[in-house]
Amino acid sequence: MARSRERPVVAWMLRSFLLLNFLSAVGFIAYAFILQNPPKTALPLGLLIVGVCALVAVLVGLVGSLRINCCLTLYLYLGSLITLAELGLTLSMFFNYGNTVDDLVKYEQENDPDFTQADKQELKDKVAGGRWFFLVVCILQFISVLVAVVLRVCVYPRERDFENFDEGGEADARPSSSQIQARRAACRCGLMQKLQQSVSGRSPGSGSLPSPGAASYASSKLYKSTTAKMAAKYGDYAQDSEFQQKKGWFGRK
């Protein structure tokens, strides 16, 4: 019972993190268009590509959380790559902040003659605020990958082993319905053969059934031979009236 509760808990944890990853992937795509529309430079293009890949990974992870191991394994690879890509973008925004902003400003100045210093400062604020958002997203993505690893490596294989053990034990303890029917049919067949042999007076290896006349003749002959043997052994007692009333010599005391 504990393992039946363990799998849904871990699976729902993964689905919860996948929902957060879905929202963060949408945020990546939206933020790419906020910084630059359409995305042309390195940072907005990287955000757009990572956001689209994250959406695909979320879909694969959702299917994998439904206990499809191949999809869960694929999500582990995709999630790891996306986490590294998100971490790279975030670190570039922290440690290469000046060059990242300069690339964005340069592109805007070349393509927008109305670009002012106020727009430049606004662009800097967007990059400065976004890097903290991306850092939180990286942490959530990393946790979701860890949960997927636990689900894939620890929970699903152990649950499968328990199920195989239970199925094997049940199969050994309880025969199937077809086996029960086969045993009943064999018992009926054996009982009918014994009853048939007892009534007809046949030996177990005899072939066809004897006719009613032959069966009656065999029974009479057996009775006469048995009576003669008893008369020879016990004398007149075999012809005594009390003996005739008894069921047989087995009833003697």
C-alpha cells in the first residue's frame, strides 16, 4: 500500500514543477519579444530558442509522468540540456551584463532613429530585472529534473518489481479459471469411467461397452462361481437361510 501512494505523490510533484516550467517557458518567449521584437541579437534569440525547447520538454515530461519510461528518460536528457542552456543565459546576464546591454542598444540605435537615452535605461532595467527571474527559473528546472530522476530510477523500477512479485505469487497460489475447468473435467471423466467399469464389469483397459445381455451373463456367472467357492469352504452354511439374508460374507462377525 505504501508504494501505491508513493508513485502518485512523486508523479504529481513532477507535474507541479512541469506546470511551473511551462509558465517559465512562456515567460522566456515573451521576454525575448519584450527585449527585441523581432528577436535578432544573441540574448533574445537564445531566450526564444530555449523557451520553445522548454515547451517541448514540458510536454514530454508530462507524458513521462504517466509512467511511460521512454518519455521520462527523454525528458531527463532534454531537461538537463535546457537547464544548462538557461544557466548559461543567466550567467551571461550576470557576468556579461555590459556587453549584453551594448549589443541590444547598438541594434536598437541602428534600426530605430528615435531611440533615446531613456529607452537605453529602460532596456538596461529590463535586462537587470530579468536575470533574477531567469535564475529562479533555472532553480525550478533543476528541481524538476531531480524529481524526474527519482521517479525514473527509484520509484518506477521498484514498483514494477513489486508488481511482478505479486503477479507471480498470485499465479502460484490461485490457478486460473481454465485450469480449474480442466481439472473438473478430468475428475468427471475419471469418475464416469470408474462408474462405467463398475457397472459393466469391464477391466480398465477393455475397449467397447458390453451389451446388456453380456453384462447380465457375466454378473450371473460371477455370482455362481463365488457361491460355489463359499460352499466348498464353509459347507452347508453357504446355503443357510440366515446366510442368504445377509448382504455377503463380509457381514459375518
